[in-house]
Amino acid sequence: MRVTIVGRHIAVTPALRRYVASRLKVLERFGAERATAHVILSVEKFRHTAEIVLTHRGNVIQGKVASTEMYGSLDRVADRIRRQLLKRKERLVNHKPRAARRSARSEQES
């Protein structure tokens, strides 16, 4: 996964980079190995905001969370992205083509 980290009014330290990488590593089990993640970290007074924009197979998945500490914001936004990816994966796995439904109906009616 390619990750770009941008800091607005905050210095992106190596510790923050490692933490972001570890939180995004979890997303790879949902098929996001080839995804591109753009992480935006910003601070306004006591409000620490983390935003992730993930481009995965042509789809854009994004989440934004603000809290009183940066690591908590990163945890929550990574969890939101994880839930969105899980929901998307379940939709793809559970998808049944329309043609199969029609042929099943016509067999039942006969």
C-alpha cells in the first residue's frame, strides 16, 4: 500500500509515520495491498483531526475524525475505514448475478 502523510500545523514525526503505517497495515487483509492512502493530520488548538482518503480499485473510501489526541483520532479513523472496506468486501462476495436469479425462477415455475 502506498501511503502519503501530510501534516497541517503539525510536524509529522517518525513515530507518527510508524503508527500510521501500523494502523493501515491491518487494512491489507481486506484486499487493500494495491490501494493508495492519503493521510492528512491537522491540529487546531486542542482539536486533533485525522483524515484518510483511500483509493481502492477505482473507489474512493474516506473517513475523518477529530478528538483531543492524535493517536486516538488515528485509531478511530482507521477503524472507520476498516468497516467500510469490510462492508464493500461483503457486498462483492455476496453478490449474485441477475441471470442466475431469473433462471432459478423459471425452473421453479415449470
